[in-house]
Amino acid sequence: MAKSPKRTPGMPTKKQVMDFIKSSETPAGKREIARAFGLKGQEKIALKALLKDMADEGLIDGDRRAFHRMGGVPTVTVLRVVDIEEGEAIAIHDAWEPDSGTPPPRLRMVETKARGKARQMPALRKGDRVLARTEETTNGWLAHPMKKLPDSHESIMGVVEIDGSGKGWLAPIEKSMRSSLPIANLGEAEKGQLVLAEPAGKSPRSGVKVTQVLGDPLAPKSYSLIAINKYDIPFEFSSDTLEEAEVAAKLPLSEDKREDLRTLPIVAIDPADARDHDDAIWAAPDDDPKNAGGWKALVAIADVSFYVRPGSAIDREARKRGNSVYFPDRVVPMLPEILSADVCSLGEGEARAAMACHLVIDKTGRIKDWRFTRAIVQISEVIAYEEAQVRIDAGEAGDNLKHLWACWKALNSARDDRDPLDLDLPERRVVLDEQGRIAEVAVRERLDAHRVVEDFMIAANVAAAKALEAKAAPVVYRIHEPPSREKLIALKDYLATMDRKLSMGQVITPGLFNRLLKDVADDTEKALVMEQVLRTQTQAYYGPKNAGHFGLALGSYAHFTSPIRRYSDLLVHRALVDAYDLEQPRPKDHSIPPTSGLSDRDRASLDRVTEAISRTERRAMEAERDTIDRYVAAWLSGRVGEVFETRVTGVQKFGLFATIIGFGGDGLVPVSVLGDERFFYDEKAQVLRGDRTGTEYRSGDRLKLRLAEANPLTGALKFEPPEFEGRIEPRGGRPERRGSKRQDKTGYLKGKRGRPGNIRHQSRKR
């Protein structure tokens, strides 16, 4: 940190004091000012009077330990995050007095990264308190985080429990929090209610106080509400946003400026329970003799950019959300319902504004040409995936579906030639009845109808990326980078334990992994290898610099097809509007921004925006996964004690992770219930091995396990071998303190004593 410049000794002027306070990189109090100007004795007394006068005149604020310019903030101080804008934390001075008469300066957090390392501190969230160094620039206040501070008001969600003595306890819903917390103040909360609480004092012994009662924790909508609160997902729109959406929804479609495609029999193929329809497709044989055997195709996408303009309140809210979040019982939309579920949704028989991607596809499935227009479409039919598949399989499909399937076969052929990564990953589906109760939990069936729509969408996404590249326009790419060398080495070492090889000298392609899986004949071993291949992959993200899409084996890829639910797609639409001169006439209502293309702000901040929407996407995925886990646990809570066929999905030193075959349901098998011997964890081979019998457990193993615990509030499941029934006691009331199972000095994990025998017959001995 740079030192403050040397100053001429002597009593400073008010301007000199102000300049010193402003330029100092450390807190500037009375002592620091006196030292900087070489003041001694009576001069220090005079300085004290000078500082008091400056404070009375409104020039500075603070106390003798640290002063700052009035209306500003100290150079080093504690800030509180009050908002997240475009992925950046916005903070105010934590000690700002609300009755001071002036609004607090809003500081933009600049979270630096260490060279060659990841972010130095965890991503900041609303409510976080941070020690930071501040600076005032021509573009406003900036803050450089130094340390994240514990927040005495951080909310904790849990269920109220009352013990035998009448004392209240908060049972947290987080899997990571194993112990209940004493409740110092119940407020109006009652036993069994889901509540929000915060620490009642600085000491953990102070317990917590209830701040909000959320209701019945087992009510149908509670599971998604838990995730919304846990991940701080915005779920209410401001009145300004809703009013603006009402105005935007009435925008005329300017038929003379749009391509009229209402006569084309375009269809939307979606899930039966789809809440919105943002894409529709059409295909027909190409009558151009130069493309004999080829196809003309159209992918029509809701023209969200026409209604959601840069700089509008709707746009600011959409940026903050980044994407819609889908739960079994509700959707938290990126856009207000009048847009997402009404005027932007491509409903059957309704004239709708669309961005149309026209494709020319040759007989081998390769895209020969494309063009983008703004159009008016009228969907001829909305069909569920299952219904479309039934019609095709029964030979009862009309020309629309027959042409789509025939064109898809060409696209699928080209896909096979690319050889993208092909991992058979089951997707769990929670079906609710009319009362919101769980009717069924199952693995979603993968149909050709799904693949048809998917390949048309991929074709349009590729076309969008290439169309923007052709104009040297900004692109928000969907990026999936190849696996890192470290992960490949880990996979290589793992495969070596199975007598399989992975050569590091060859070019790593998706097809390499496909061939690796194809060579594994045994289903159990294939599941094991597939699990490791999946862990080897990097996480996809959004960015303005192209790095290709490894998984799809594509050089350029952008998300274009879902602007109702993804902000990335909206940015791609805006870029196409600019690049291909697709702007519509200026709205007569001057409250609506005139442009529907990229704003200067969009162009200047794509790095920041794409980083932010990548984070909101990860947040949504985690929230959705957590909620599914809770629904599955609720579904299974009535089947505790039953024995299920499971597959091991992970191995750690503390036990196994297993999932119920058929519909999912991931849970833990603690090492303490595996047998009457100590188990050693071989990290390289990812195996738990018994020290006496040599019994091994590894990913991919199929085991019959008894469901010992299912907790809907945390989503946690626990299993145990049937012959060791009762070793896991289901949680109930206040959890007992941990510590009954310890690791000895050899690195082995001690199991509980029980009757002789183990489950060797259920695992492989090597």
C-alpha cells in the first residue's frame, strides 16, 4: 500500500486537511493528521478545534479515530451489501444513520482476483457485512473488499421444536447443520412451524430469536419456499415493473415491418405441464433443385426483445434474476406473468411477435444457409412430447410432424458425425396432484420427440452465433470448455484401477469419452465409468469470448431459443436486431425506451453481465435440485423401513452415497453401518475397503439397502444394509450431539460393533 506523501510541518489549512483525508489510504483520524503535519503540543489542541469547526461546517464527518468528507464514507470501513446488480454487490456504510437527512452513497464492490487464483473471498450476497477500502471516482464510489465479516443478523431457517421441559429449539433445514439451536425468543411461533430466525446475541450461547413465521413446513409449497429463501431468489416484482409490463404488453405488432408467417403450420412441442411456450418449429422438403433431398426449416422464438427494452424497469429486474427458476409447484419467472405466460408465449391460434430463424438444411443434415427476421406467427398446434411421439409411432401424424421427423433424421445424422458427448443421465420428475401433494416421483422418459426439438434448437443456436460472427457483432456465447489436465489425470488414474487406459498424448474429444463408454459391456461398470466421465467435465457458462462447446462438439454456440426464461438469449436477440437492422418503429408511448437492440451499457459490460447470469444459472440449478431432493424425501418418508435396489454414486471416507434405481433419491450409507470391521478409504481408486475381509465398495455397485431415514425438510436420506437394521436411529426432536464415531490415527474409520458377518455378498471382493 502506498505511503502518504510527506507534508510541510505546521498548522494545516482546512483544504490541506480535506486533501489529506481524501488521499489517505488508511483511516485518517486526529492522530494520523497530527503526525502527517508534524504537529505537537499546543498545535494538537488547535487541530482538535479545527476539526470540530470543519465538522460543524459540514465539511467532514466521523470521530477522532477516523474522519471522512461529509456525505462520503471512511477510507477503510465496514459496508453492508444492500443489492446485487449485474452480478456486482452494491453496498452502503454499515453505520449510516437513516435520519441523517442525506441518502447513503452506494458503493460498487470491486472483487479482485489473485494472480493465477480464484476469487479471494466467497461471492457476496445481500446482507453480507464486509470490511473494505473505499475510493471516490468520477464514476461514483468503489469499494475493495478486504474481509467478509460475520453478520449478527443473518437469517436461519428452521422448524420450531419444543422439548419435554417446554424449551424451544430450532431444528435447521440445512443438511450441514447437525445440531438444533436454542430459541431465546419464540415470538408468535408455535411448535412444528417453519420460521426464519437470527442470532439473539453475539455469543452462540445466546441462541436465536424468531423473526418471521412461514407456516407449515410440510405444506405442498413449503419445499420451494425454503429454496427461494435459502438462495435469496427474487420472487416478487416491484409495482413499477408490473405497471411497465402492462404498458409494454399493449405494444402494436407493426405488421408492415414484420414478415407474416401466420399461414405456415408451425407447431410448438412442449412438456404437458409447460407454463410458457417460447419456441415453435416447422419443416418442409426444399423445392430448390440445388438442395435436392434437403429441407427448409423454421425455428420461431418469442420476440421478447420487442417488449423488454434496455434500461427499462423490466429489463433491470430480468438482469437481476438472470433466468426463471422452475420448481414442481411453481415457477419464479424472469419476466412478469403478463409477458412470460401471455403476450410473449406462443400460444395456439394467437398472433404473436417472433424472431424467426430460417434454415436451409441439406440431405446430410448440415446447415447450408440461414437468415433472421422479425415476424408474426400463429401457432397451429401446441402438442405435448408424449402425444407427438404417440402419433408418430402409431402412423397417425399429419404432414407437419412427418416433415419435422424426417428433417430431424438428417440433423441427427449430422449430430452423429460430430459425435458429441453422449451421457445417459436420468432426469427426475415430480408429479403433483390438484392439491399440490406428491402423486408420483419418476425418471422422465427420454423420447425421440425430445431429441427432435433439441436438435432444431441446437441448429438455431449455432445459426445465431455464426450470424453474429459474420457481422463482427457482440456475441453472448454458451461455452463448455474441454476438461482440465488435472481432471483428465484423475480420470486416467481412476481407470487404471480397473485395468483400463486413457492416453494423455491424444487429442481429447467428446467422441473419445463415448468410445470409452461403448467399450464397457458390464452395466455396473459402465455406470461407474460414466459417473467419472461426468465428474471430469467442466461447468458450462456464458461469456463474450468464444471457447467453443466441447460437449456438443461445436465451434460456435449461443443460446437464442429461450428469451422468456434466460437473459442470455435476450442479449443474443438484441445483438441480432442491431446486426441485421431489425429495429421496429419507435413506440408512440414515450415511457417505453425506443431501442430493442443492444444498449451502449450492454456492449460495454458483456463480461460483467455474462459472469452474473452464469452465477444466477448455477443458483437456479442448486435451488431446483434442493427442492427435488425435499420432494423425493417427502415421497419416501412414508416408506421408511423398506428395502430398495440402489446404485452407489460416490464413495468418501465417511461412507457411501447411493441412489434408488428407478426414480432417484440420493442418500448416505454411513461407514459405521457397513460391517464389523474398519474400512480404509483409498482416495486414488475411490474405494472403501474392509481391513479384515477385503470387502470393497465403489461407485457403480448395486446394493440392496434399507431406507432408515427420510427428512423432507433437509432432503436428506440415510440407508443401511438390511442385516444391520436399526444401526441408524431416525432423527426426531432435538438431535443428539455428534462424536460417537471417530477416526483413529491409522486413517481407518471405526464401525460399530454388532452381530458377526458383513455384506460381502452384496459387494465385489477384488
